[in-house]
Amino acid sequence: MIRSLIPARIDRLTWAPFHTRMVLALGTAWVLDGLEITIASAVGAVLNKQETLGLSSTQVGAIATVYLLGEVFGALFFGRLSDALGRKNLFIVTLGVYLAGNALTALTWGNDVSGLIFLYLTRFIAGAGIGGEYAAINSAIDEMMPAKYRGRVDIGVNGTYWGGAIIGTLGTYVLLNHISLNISWRLGFLIGPIIGLLIWNLRRHLPESPRWLIMHGREQEAEAAIKQIEDDVERSGQTLAPVDENHAIEVKPASGHGYFALIKVLFTRLPARSVLSASLMITQSFLYNAIFFTYTLVLSKFYHVDAEKTPIYLIAFAVGNLAGPLLLGHLFDTVGRRKMIAGTYILSAVLLAISAWMFDAGILNAFTQTLAWCIIFFFASAGASAAYLTVSEIFPLEIRAQAIAVFFAIAQCFGAIGPIFYGWLIGEGTDPGKLFIGYLVGAAVMLIGGVVEIVLGVDAEGKSLEHVATPLTAVSVGGTRIEE
């Protein structure tokens, strides 16, 4: 039996340089993913050309598919290891896997069988690294962030995916227009590893999650980790108040909390939270993949925008997506999770339905269509980021990373339906009525997510993680005994 005040000691802290370093070191996972997706999309057409790899359209399309499969595999594989071996071990390893996969992609030599196998293998490896990042890093940030900041930080960090999209768009635009194509596409895939190397050292000096250590019976290491954090905070000028002994948690460490334990929790102990998590993740993934992966088709087929000008529209779209989580994030801690998540989902659904009517009526042009998307996804992006926050905070610590991995994988699989469905609706751009119906479907999907949040949402704002989701190994939390 271990009695510890570590969770309460973490939650009593106010913002310090340590928290800034942690966000910078770990939050880049989403920047890298946004960067990757954007670069792969931007260089796709270039890889068709004979002076590069001379790939067919099908072979280029398969690059994104393989990367997605890698993300799903990486989330499930590294998510399990993160819960078993620790957050720090895995957020170092997953960054290394990503760096290796991307750097090797730039060395692809051609479109023969061996060259294609090498290309797809490296994209799978890079995707696996990013998928693993989602599981390990969401867990680490939540567990080391004081409760009063957890919502806004998680939402802001998840939203930086779109910062990566902006960097990727600008980077590839400059490279592809000013350097030989056979060199520029390779340099494009090296932008991410360069950013990754810059934050490698920051990650190495972060402590292991003290919460994870205490739940696994490593009491001395947990005390050393929390002391490192507290010393860092005190060096910034803060005076730490004593913690009430009544806030202690008692745990009885146990091993073997794998996917079997996760399934048991999902279906027997917390089924309502499982439905909530699946609903929020699937609905936002469907909408995002549907719009993001087909926006260039809409601009070119319906508004006749030249292909080389579409990056300008993507930057505007990405700015709206980035601004939402950064500007609205604090409201998820103050107004509350349930009100803000439901509100952002439902409002984005209503706005999408209105813009669908305007599209079908022929009121919009390329500029106003993009403006409509910016406004819609200003709210939808905050809601989608909150979906990841929800999954990462409403399940017990011992299976947290695995829960994130499972719902991330489910969302990706359902989200993959969106681009295919909307690509079929767009066709040759001759029938806006079909896409109008498709937009209404997307609005209905987001509306469902908002309604589910109203009914099943968890009011986690300002609460310790242990009060939001009791650890499987806990005997008592804050003096309250846990029933078997």
C-alpha cells in the first residue's frame, strides 16, 4: 500500500517556466502531424512527374493510406507500451521513430518494386511514430499539468496541428517553386525532422510522469520527479503552500493493465464514457477528413481556382482552425467542458448547414466559401481538440494511453470514409446539389456529437484526474474508500 500526495502537489502548482518547456517539448507532436499531412498532399502532384519518382496517381494516393495505417498501428502499439513502460520512455522513442521514418523517405530512389516498398515502409514508420506520439504525449501532458490549466493546454496543443499545416504549406510552396523538383520534395520531408531534432533535447530533460510512477509502485522515483518539478517552479519565484493530508491518494500497485483490462473498463465499468468518447472522436474525424481532404477539389471543380493558388486558401483555412482552440481553450476550464464541447459541435453544425444552403443557392465564391469554412472550423477545431482532451482525462491512468490509442484508431477508420464519400459527391463539379446533401450529412454528424455530449458529458473542469477517473489501483482518493 502506498499513500501519496503527489497528485495534489501537482494540482496546487501555478504556471511556471517548467510548464512552458513541457508544452513546447511535447506539444510539437501535433505540429509535426499537421506538417506531415500537408507536405504529403502538396508533393503528391510533384511525385507524378518523371523528373521526380514518376508515380501513378494510385501510387501517390497510397502514400496517405499507408501513413494513416502507420498512425493506427503506432497508436495501438506504443499506447500499450506507454502504459506499461512509462510516458517519458515512449515520447522519446516515438519521436525517434518519426525522425527515422521521415529522413529515410527523402532517400527514396525510384518507382521500381524495391523503391516503392522502401517508400511505403518509411511512410508507415513515420506514421507509426506520430500515432505513438498521440497516446504517450496526451497522457503525459494531462498527468503533469495542474487541473486548472489542463483543458486549455490540451485543447491549444491539439489545435497546433494547424500551425504545422501552415508551416508545411509555406515550406513546400517555397521549395517547389524555387528549387529543382527532384530535390525540393525530398527537402520537404526533412522539415519535420529538423523541427523534431530541435525539441529532442527539451524532451530528454523532462521528468517521468510522477502520477504514472506512483501508480506503478515506484515511490522513490515519483518523489524525485515531483521534487524536480517543484524545485523548478520555486526557482521561478513561487512559494509553494503545504498540501492538506486529506487530499492523499492510497494505491495498491498491480501489473498487467493491458488491453484486456481496457476492454473490461470500457464495456463493464464505464460504458457511457466509452460511447461519449467514440461519438466525439468519430464525428469530428468524419467532418474534418471530409472537408480537409477535398477542399482543393471544391475550389477547383466548382470555383475554378488554379491548382497552384490553392495553398493560399489552405493557409486561410488553417488560420481559422488554429485560432479557435487558442482563443476559446480557456473557456473549457471556466465555462465548463459539457457546455463548451456541446456548444462548439452544435454551432459548427448549424453554420455548416447555413453555408451548405448558400453554396447550393450559388451565393458563394472561392473567397466567401473559404471564409465560411474559416468561421465554421474556428468552432469545430476547438470542439475536435476537446474530443482528444475528453478521451485523455476520463479513463483511469493505468490504461489512459491505450484508451487514447483505441479511440484514435476508431476515429481514423471512420474518418477515412469521409474523403471517399465527398470525393464521389464532388465528381466533376457538375452537380452542386449532391454536395449540398453531403454538407447537410456532415452537419447532422456534428449535431449528433453535440447532443451526445449534452447527455453523457463529464464535467471534468478544475478537477484532479483521480476524481475524474479513479485509478484502477486506488484504494482511497482524498480519504474516500473505493468500493471493490
